Amino acid sequence: WGLRTENAHGLTGTKTIATWTRKAARNTSFTVTGSGWGHGVGMSQYGARAMAAGGKSSEQIIDHYYGPAEVRASSLRAGNNVRVHVLSADSIRLEPSNTLRIHTAQGVKQTTEPVRLTVDPNNSRRVLATLGNGNKHAMETANVEWGGTRYWLSGPSGTLTIPQGDGGSRPLTLAHGRVVATVVSGKVNLITELRLNDEYLYGIAEMPSSWPAEALQAQALASRSYALRQTASVKSECDCHVWDEIRSQKFTGWAKESETTGSTRWGDRWVKAVDATLTKNSSGTPTQAQSIWYGNLVADATYYSSSGGSTRDAADVWGNSVAYLTSKRDPYSVSSAAGNPNASWVSTVSQTTMARAFNLKDVVSVRFTTGKDQAIARITGTSSQGDTSTLTGTQFRSRTGVKSAWVSSVVSA
């Protein structure tokens, strides 16, 4: 049999698409066609880009994706720090561009040489800092600072680089805050303490700095709101509020803030967008910052790359209803103004992956329904023995690795 597609439009607008193959055949793969990238709840970043290009303000963008939540200026934790996890390892190298100082039991020690942090072999609860001159200092908490920051204003200006700090494989350079090392789960645990409302956000690399200013401001509002919710408590597994990776938000520190192409300082545009959502006093400390609120609580401002034409309801994706994270029409994500490379995509899923996704011996046919958000509501795989298994769109995306649950066809090959 070949591909057969059926469209049934009822009162609910639900569409059913079926893909059939001969049961005796063992198809080797499936071609999945779809749109969008990400979980689909909250703000579409490419949608925000298109809305800004069309003249919408950051508040209008936020209202579209998060309404009835709203943008509000608040002094909540205005000048407070956020603890950002950088790296957990047996050994961590710190490379100063100028001078570092470390607070030890013997006083403050300064060095212009790299510092090595390891677990003290004589006390597994302590960090051992080995300076360039070979001197070693053990302490339960190692506070490391460099000049020009709030922690050492009078020191010689510089930066600190952690060679494997960005994703565990690339250098992470910091220009603000300080780093704090402790021992967690038998490894050196390194976090950076930054002021949430400006220093931390300056390093958030979740949207290209070349995009329209109002889209950048909308991203700053969403990122700040996310971080504000996380600072309510410290996670014991990382001694942090947030991770520096996409399990929280992608943080690249000075690389984002200083991003330059030729003579264009793209990073300056991002910093300007962050600052446009802030009020600071004469000393440069934030006193108020705009974020997204629903009632008396900061909103859970989830976001993602792009939708397939409608955003998704939190209840359909994560099982919990949230008044402001409901499905909304999103033609912006797939419009030409978005410049979205994932407005349409095609992915190949192997028979092995598909069978594992459905927990079946093999898969010879797939049938799915879509909901009002145009994403998969339920998808059922049938094996050559007639066994069936049904997944949600979110489960199908996660288990097969396709970019989103906005799938238009699944064709066997």
C-alpha cells in the first residue's frame, strides 16, 4: 500500500492524518514533516521577531504570548544576586586576564597566574586552590574576585576565563561578579554570583542581538521573569539558582555582551535592550526592573524558538493548567518577517528509533490527530503483529528527536 491521507473537519476542528504501509513490510525509516522548534508554550522567539519587525512594542509582544499576564515594574530583588552554575569537575582551571584575588584562611592572596581548583585530598569537604607559584590553600568556600567588578572596584580591571565553563567544552569569560567554589557530590562546584537584573542578563544568549530592539526587550523581560522565579531558593545539587545551560537559560557571559562583527558591536544592542527595561540609581545599581506578572506573582515566562502557527497550552504539554500559558494563534512564527528556518522542516526517523519511541517490536503504520493548536494531540503506532501504542505529541517529539510536535505528515520509507 502507498501513503493515504485523510482529513476530517468536525465541530472541534480536529484533523486526523493516517499513514499506512503493508504490514508484511519492514520499512527502514519514516520521513516526518513539520513546522516550528521547541515545546511551544509561551513566547515564540521568531514570532517576537516578526511582531517587532511589524511595529509591535515589547509590551504588545508579551501581551500576545502571555496575556492575561502583564508587564510590570517592580523593586523585587532589584539589586540582588543570582547564583549561576558554571561547572562541576574534578579539576577546574581559572585564567585571569590581569589579577585574581582569593580569600583564604591566611588572608587575601593575589596572583596573575592561572589557579587550579581541586578537592582537597586531606578533606573531601574542602576546595584546594593551587596558585601559580605552587602555594596551596584549602577552604570550604573559595571566593575568587578580579579587578573592576563590584567585588574589587579598586583592583586592576580584567576578566576571568574558565576554559571548559561554557557547556563543559568551551571557554567561558566573565567580566562581572565573582566565582565561588565549593565541593558538591565529590566534585569542585563552581558558580558565579552576578546581579540578576543587569549583569546576569547581559550574558544571556537566547536571541540574536541583531534582531529588532523590541524583540530583544521582550526576551529580556521573559529571561528576567524566569530568573526571578528561580531565585526563591537555592538548588542543593548545584548550590545555584540557575544553570548556565538551556536547562535554565543559555548564559555565555562576556561573549554575549562583547559580541562584535567587524565594526558592529552587536552586544551593545543587547545590553541596551536590557537597560531599557531597568531603572538604576546614581551608583548604577538597579532599583526597579520590568518583568512579567500575573496577579501577585512573577509569571513563569517560558519561551522557545518558534511555533507551527499556534502556541501550545501548558496543560497539553506538561499537564498543568496555567491561566497565561494557553494556546494562542501565532501566524508570526511562520511569516516571512520571522525569517524562520524552521517554518517548515523534514526529519528522518529510523525504524529502530520509532519502535523504541512506541515501545513496540516494530512500527508499520502511524496514525495521529491534531488539536486546536495544530500540534499532535495523540499519535498511535501499530506493529506488524497488530500491537498498538499511543503517545502524546510531546512524548513523540522527545522520544524521536524531531524539532516539534507540529507535525503534518509521517511517511514510511
